[in-house]
Amino acid sequence: MAIIGYARVSTTHQKLDSQLEALQEYGVDKIYQEYDSGRNKNRVVLEEVLGQLQPGDTLVIFKLDRLARGTQHLLKLLEDFEERHINFVSIQNHIDTTTPMGKLIFTIMGAFAEMEAALIRERVLAGLKTARTKGVKLGRPSVTEQINEAIELYTGSELTTKEIVERSGVSVTTLYRHINKRQLPLRG
């Protein structure tokens, strides 16, 4: 009967440190680490973990949202664990499905996790809508805008080439390619 830990963050820019520390303190035998969105139900590492779990094993996670973001996905996983006689523990949420109370709390916490994700999505969409109505241009600036800005800085300021590329976000090569295309005189 193995105790397996699963840690996940959405991007490689995020850190797994607190999750790994909690899993090690819990006493897991092995920890699987994944960098993928919780909304993605077909995560490679999670699928590997689920495939390796045997009856009597325990899957331990730091927090429910590390396993899944939706109630349906969480409930489907719980049902699968129950059918396969696999125990489940969420350290932060104090859930241990070997108890009836743990099963109830798991279901309730899953619903709250889904609601929280929906509220965050709602706030982001409302913020984007407000920004659009105020005329804010969303997204990355187009490359053409960046090049035009760099050319304007090159021809209309005393900034160094290094300062121009840092401000405009274009490379030195791109800047000089467009200076040549436009047949602008080079600085002395």
C-alpha cells in the first residue's frame, strides 16, 4: 500500500516548494510533479499517477484545486478512487476519504473550488469588458506598432540604440533592418 503524492502548478514560472514540503511532511513514498492547468482533465502526469494507483494505495495532494478545478471532475475522480479502493487525502482541506465525513467534505469543497474559479473568471471578464468600453487596447502591441515606435525614437530622440530596443521591445537586428528598408540615414 503506497502513499503517492501529486503536486501541480499551472506554469513553469510557479513554484512547487510549499506543496512538496507538505507532501514530504505527510510521509509520501513518491511525489509526482506536473506543470499544467487544473482545467485540463487530460494531464499526462496525473494520468500516469492514476494508472499506477493500486487498491489500498493513498493519493495525497496539497489542496483540492491542485487535482481539479471542476466539481464534476473531482466527483468522477472520487468515484473512481472508491471503485478501485484507493484512499484520497487533501492536506490543506483536511480531507481523508477513508471516513464518511471526509467523503462529504470532499464533495462540498469541490463545489466551493468550482464556484471560486467561476467567480474569478467572472471578475476577469468584467474587467476586460470595462477596459474595452474605456477604449483600452488589450493584448500585446502589434509588431508594426513596436517597429514604428522604435523608428520614431531612432529618428526623433537622442536615445541610444540599446535604450530604443529596451523601450520598444524590438531587437537591434529588427531595428536596423527597418532603418535600411526605409532608407533612413544611420547615426554617426
